[in-house]
Amino acid sequence: MNYDNKNLFFNKLWHGILIGFLLPMIIFVFYYLYRFGQYSFPEYLSFLFESKKFVGVLSISVLPNLAPFFLLVNTDRLSSGRGVLTATIIIGVAIFIIKLF
């Protein structure tokens, strides 16, 4: 039985990868606007790097990827779900590498 129905709308790997990368970026920018809107974006980034909070904020930004992942998997859009998971893992590896240095 083929559980990965490629005929479903919005069921392509690249859809999920796009969601998986865009959603954390949007959350990261919303956090900036909410907490540090009075500063410029480069000042915000330098503050995060100087205070060693960049990894923490980036990690929290990836957390909302759970919602589209579970939504896509529960609606049998497994290819898109794999894309979200792939993007999340890539970001997680990048976070781990940044944490090491």
C-alpha cells in the first residue's frame, strides 16, 4: 500500500523544505520586532552574538516547525512533512555547529 499519496495538493518535498526554512526565519524576525524593535537589525544580531544568546533564540525559532510537521503528517502529506523535518534537521545541525564555535 502506498501511504505517500503524491496526488494530494501541497504534497511535495520542496513545499515542506520551504515551510521548514521560512517559518523559523519569520519567527526570528517577529521576536526581533517584539523584543528589540527600537534597535536596528544589525544591532540586534550583534547583541545576540555578544551576549551568546543567538543559539538560544535560533533554537526557539525552530520550535514552531512542529505545527506544520504534525499538520502535514496527519493529513497524509508525508512528502511535505519529510521536507519540514529535513529543514528542521539541517537547521539543528547548523545550530550545533554554531554552538561548538
